[in-house]
Amino acid sequence: MGVPHFLLIPYPTLGHANPLMHLSQVLATHGCKITFLNTEFHHKRANTEVAGLDNPNGHQIEFVTLPDGLDPQDDRSDHKKVIFSIKNHMHAMLPKLIQDINALHVNNNITCIVVTVNMGWALEVGHKMGIKGALLWPASASSLATCDCIPRLIDDGTIDSDGNPTRKQEIQLSPNMPMMDTANFPWCGLGKILFHHIAQEMQTIKLGDWWLCNTTYDLEPAAFTISPILLPIGPLMESDTNKSSIWQGDTTCIDWLDQQPPQSVIYVAFGSSALIDRNQFKELALGLDFLNKPFLWVVPPCNDNKANNTYPDEFHGSKGKIVGWTPQKKILNHSAIAYFISHCGWNSTIEGVCAGVPFLCWPLVKDQFVNKSYICDVWKVGVGLDKDENGLISKGEISKKVEQLVGDEGIKERSSKLKELTLNNIAEGGHSSKNLENFISWAGS
């Protein structure tokens, strides 16, 4: 068996690039050759420290770029525009890039392409060139299983042919999965064109022999009964937690945390692209003040200073620290962190579970609501924050739920047990470790 050479291609958002970067680091520590393909625009925004990333065994990740076909001033938060521009432009350029990479590595040509969702066209290119392919799904295995069930959901009348729920209801995809509100399917709210793109993408990514998931059998056992090519290889933990994100985090918050008592700080983070309503932002600010406890609050620079994020005049924030971005894994594993107010995005969910930190769940969109069900109802390591009659999570509700957590030793105990159970999967001989080794063997054969 030769040394596998992986070409990894994320869809250019942080939620896709970070887990694929973590996978690339893990593969490199297994001695694999790694080439990481970014769009030119996304690579320029990326953490420059990552670009020179050396792994402990001396292997280096090589970065290459292709243009996304958009102008510099185009709105890259318009996913419809980005998806179709990338498909139209990068698809045509990828074969030449692969040939150029192979010419530089004559004795170690690319053996496997790994993409995240929306980049399935690259699996088509690889398929035509005789290169193996796989998908790394950046969200939960349950959300992937849900998307894989689109034809079934149309056939049984749960959704219409454009992905819209036919009526308000909760369904269960498999007997042991949480109930799912049909209004929170992963594609809801994206519109007809993107729904049809997702339905088509689910067929395209079947060109990948494996659908890799940053999860474990223990966390979502029922999801693996739906799609047999799902392969849990999580939790994806990179060797250097200082480089856990494509974006550079504000490391001053570590010094600040070092000065706080153990298990005293409430960490508040809603991911890289969450937009919170102006009134809700003010209520959250006042709620953090009202708690009278130390807090670390992440307000990303892409959202900061927008009209939504206006701190109320009566907000003091004297007990807390507000930063633009953090090295989140390092923060969550700090001894000063007590609780995690989270949007329940999958990356954050896995990171919180692996740190053994109890959650206060504040889901904002789509699959985050199902993740909240796992956290609160299945694993029982967190509590949900409920909206009032005005549709806001009030400062009183935040205070009430924090006090509930403070007095709940059971949640802390379950959080510690779930951490141990989850991390055991990547220990030597663990379930995910074996899956990863089998995947690497397959890619190099």
C-alpha cells in the first residue's frame, strides 16, 4: 500500500473549512500527504498561521487555491451566488490543477479527494480521472441522514417537491432519533433553488464511497441505521489547540481566564455567521450584566458595529470580556469555564461535549434545533432557553436557567461522563480510530 495523497476541498465558510482542516491534521499525523484547496478569496481571509502548519511527524500541509469566479466586491454571504459560481468556474479548472499537483509529486499522486457538501462537483471530476472520493459532512450525522431521506419525505407527503413541509408536525426519521419539527429541516428557509441543489447534491456525493462524520456511534446511534455509508471518525481533535481555527482567535482572553476562579465563567458564542435581532442582542447584554458573574462573550467582527449589535446604554459589562473571535477549543477546556451559552451548531456542540461543559441552548436556525434536542433530551447535558411572549429570550430567563444549572450536579456529572465516552472513540483501539485507519487503508490501496 502506498502513502495516500489527499486533496481536501471545503466549501468556503468557517463551519466547513475548520472541520476539514482538523481532518487534514489528523491524516497528516498518520503519515498521509495533504493538499488543501481553498478559494483565493477564502485563503486570503484565513489564518496565516495555519498556512505554515507543520505536524509533529514533520509532514506539512500544502495549500493551493483557485478563484471562485466572483468579483472581490461580491456578497459572499449569498450562498446561492457562491455555490453556483464555484461550480461553474472551479469545476473547469480542477482537472488542470490536479495534473499540476501530480506532476510535482510524481511518486505520490493524489489518491483521494475529500470534499464538504456543496463541493460534490469535485467528486465528479475525481471520478472521471479515476481518483477515489469521500465526503466530510460538517454538521451532525442526523442532519445528513435527514437530507438523505429527501426522496422518502417527498414520497410520503411530509414535504412537497420544493422541500416545503406540507403541514405543521413533528416526525421521527428513525425510532431512536429525537422528534424533529418539519419547519427545522436543514433546507427550510433556503428557498426552492437551494433545496433542489441540496437534493441533487445528495445524489452527486454518492460518488464518494464514504460519508465521514465528525461524530461517534454513541452520540447519534440511530443516524447510522439510515445511511450505511456514514462513517463516524469523530471527535476530530487537532494536535495543536492553538491552531484550532482557520481564523486567528483573540488570545488575550486566555490571560483573562487565567485570572478567574475555577468554573466561574459563562462562555457565550453563536458561531461565525449568526445574526441576532437588535432587541435580542440588547436583552442578552443586559442578561449577562444581570447575572453578576464573569462572562466571555464572542461578537464576531463580521457582525460587530452593525445596527443589530448596539450595546444598550445601561450595559456595563464590568464583569466580562467581549472579543471578536476565540480559540474556542482552548477556551472550552479552560478550568475557569463553567457553562456554554451556545447556538448549538455542530462544531460547537462537539467541542462543548469534548470539554465536558454543560450547555445553555440557544438554537437559531435549522439543524441547531435537533442538536439542542440531543443536548437536552438525549444526552441530558444542558438546558434550553425559552422565548417569552415577545419572541425574546429575556434577561430573567437567562438568569433562571443559569441558576438551574448551578444547582444541578447531575448535569455536571453526565457532562463529564459524556466527555470520557466521546474521547474514548479516538483513543487507540477506539471505534472512530479504527474507522479512520480503515479509511486511510482504503484511500491508499
